[in-house]
Amino acid sequence: MPARTRLSIAIAGFVALCAAILFIIQSFKSDGTQIYELSNQVVLSNNGIATNTNNTGKALAQVDLKSVNGATVATQTFVGRPAIINIWYSTCEPCRRELPVLALGAEAYSDKIRFIGINIKDSAKVATEFALEYGVKFELFLDTNGSFISSSGITTAPVTLAINAQGLVISQFAGELSTDKLNSLVAELLK
């Protein structure tokens, strides 16, 4: 078979493969799952580094998350009781350092405040095993499609949100949470 014929067959095969991949991708998009558009409208600090949107004073983003058991859970169900919501993932070093602080805080304040972890990168298995390694017993959810962080304008991790019983963000803290800072957030919630 001449080289030109082989090349034509290879090109035709490649085009057919690309068309099949596009068809498969399109069929996943049309299954009713909401698709979130990412934008380049990011808040930049004075030196051009992306920062988080300040959610203080805003209502908690109303989206669906996945529990580590696979159930779909609306963030609306977080409303009704004060909550500390921590956004994290396992390969984030400050997240690793602050998880024991959150675990102890959850034990100390569990009768007054709901503690919630929202993992933004890991599988349910990785998130669960990792959290257990650090003594975490509070609720864990996955932001599998990025809807929570997109709706909240969160670009970095870890981030901790203090949410009052009405679902309003009363405080937001980016970076590694210390025991003193957690106690300060809890005091603010319990005013």
C-alpha cells in the first residue's frame, strides 16, 4: 500500500476518533447535569495574585454537594444552625496542619456549632481516609463540579467560613486556621 494511502487512512481514522470523542462528551453534557462556566473574572490583589471573593455579609452559596457516601446534599440544609465550613484538600499543606485544630474544635463545640468540611479535589475515599488520619469526625462533602467554590469566588485553600443560623457568612478566613482564630470565629458565631 502506498505511503500516501496509508497517510490518508490514518488521517481519516484520527478524524473519526475525534468525532466520536466529541459525540461522547456532548452526550455527557446533555444528561441534565448542570454545567458551570468558569470565567477569568478573578479578584486580583495589588500584585496580581488571585484572591478569594469576600463573602462576609452574603448568603451561603446555594448549590448541591456530594456526601462522601455519594448522596447529593443541598447547602441549604446547612442553614438553621451556626456552622464552621472549611474548604480543603489532602495535598494542601496548610489544610493538613489545620485539620487537627478543626477536629478538636468540632469535638469541643459540637453541641452548639455544626462543623462541615468541603473537599475540592479528592475522591470520597481519599478525603475520608485522610480526614480520619487527622481525627476528623465531622461531616465531609465533595465539591465535585466546582459549583461551591465558583459560586463563592473561592480561589485558594484552605478557607474557613463562619455561617450563622440564618445562612449568612459572618466571617471568612483564608489560610491556616489556628486554635485562637477558630475560637474567635466560634465566639463570633455564638454572640
